Amino acid sequence: MCSVSTVFFVCSCGRGSQHEGFSRTILFVKGKPVASDSSEEMKSTKKGDLTTVNFGGKNEVDEVRDAFLIGD
């Protein structure tokens, strides 16, 4: 049995966004972001059940709830 749970998270900006049609893939292992398809530096913080992932300083911010990663 594998003890590591891995989830791929893909988000896309909706119509009207300055990044319309843009998508980001983030690899989470055991609930923590460990890799992405970005060439920018990735940093993350966790507050309660919300993980915030930043790329390239403040240029891009993605928020992911634990329920999405591990279920409810």
C-alpha cells in the first residue's frame, strides 16, 4: 500500500480575467504543494484549511482548500 497521496490541481482563470484561458498545474503530496509547471519560484503558506500558493512574488496567487485535496 502506498503511503503517499498525490493530487494534481489544475485551475484556470475565467472569462474577463486578465489571464483568461490560463491554467496552472500544481502537484500536492500529503496535502503540500511540491512542484508545478511554472518556471517561477513557488512558495506556499497554510492557514486553517486553506493553502495559498504564490508564484513569482505577488504576480500569481492560487488558493486551495483541504477538502479539495483530501475530500470532505
